[in-house]
Amino acid sequence: MSENISNKYSNGTFYFENRSCDYYPCHSGSDHINCMFCYCPFYRREECPGNPEFIKKGKKTIKSCMNCRFPHEYGNIDRIMEKLKEDF
């Protein structure tokens, strides 16, 4: 089933785009950013469905999500919800 682009990128239950945010777009390379999960729910997890980078800084390892748009892509809401359900 083909989805109408105007319906796909309209604010609603599974998609929220806040273009008036001071930080929008938080990631480059996309015309549309889903702000539903502004802060990634997987940030504190070592394993996540996105593509984070791990940067060594002295003895610490820092998780960087600068190049990851996984929680902001429209089609990933179902995968995010399934992963979050695993915690309960």
C-alpha cells in the first residue's frame, strides 16, 4: 500500500516534526526528522538498533549518536516500541 507523502510527514500519533525547535534539525542529511523520540531511548544501552560510534577518550568510552538518525526516521517507530517492550 502506497503512503501519501503529505500524510506520512504530518504530525500525529507516530510522527511529530518540530521545525520551530532551536536544535532542528539535530542531524543532517534528512529533509524530515521525527522528533517523537527527541532523546534516543537507547542512548544508555551498549547495544541498540541504530548505528552509534564509540569514541575512546582516555580510559573512558563515549557513545556518540551524532551520525545516527535511527529514532528520527519515520519507519522505525515500530522497531523502537518493540525494543522498549523487551524491558518490561
